[in-house]
Amino acid sequence: VWEIGATHTAFTLMGGVDLDLRQAHFTSPEVVITANAVMGGVDIIVNQWTRISVEGVGIMGDFSQSKDKVAAEIQPNSPLVRVKGIALMGAVNVQRKPMPGEGPASRWLKQLGF
């Protein structure tokens, strides 16, 4: 568990950044992440209770939200993650995933009684 403030910056030059917000404590109801990737990649992971706004641009690259791995469960008090920036010959990707330890295998084991 870690704490993220109202703003955060992720930059990569021919490398990669993984920013996992699933267990983060939000100090503000809205977090603005400036994600810039030059010939590299920034992957941002959020949980099912987080609202997402992807507002960047890809130039010979990709700046987008990927298909969710878990259905969104947005509440009135859900935090908003606003992702801005640029992907120049690289990628910035935002994806909604289950909490750690709650993937398909753990759900299957729970159904079996483990």
C-alpha cells in the first residue's frame, strides 16, 4: 500500500514504467497523472472502483485504455484518475484489473472451497 497525491509524473525514454494504483491510498478525490513515453511504455493499473479519464495523444504510438480485466464498480465517492501526456513512438496504457490475489484462479479455488 502506498500514497499518491493530487499529481504524479511518469516519464520513460526507451524504457518502461509500471504504475500500479490498485492498493494506493488517494489523498485527493482526483489524481492527475502526466505520463510521457518516448520509445518506451507506461502501464497504469487501476482497480474496479476507480474512474478513469484518458486524455493523452499518441504520435506513431498508442495512448489508450485497454479492455478491462474486471468489470467497473464505480461508486459516487470513487476516485478519478485523469491520465494526460504523450506517447511518441511508444505507449501509455491504462487498464482495470482485479485486486492482487483476486484473479480467475483465486475465484476458482474459492468455488472449490479452498
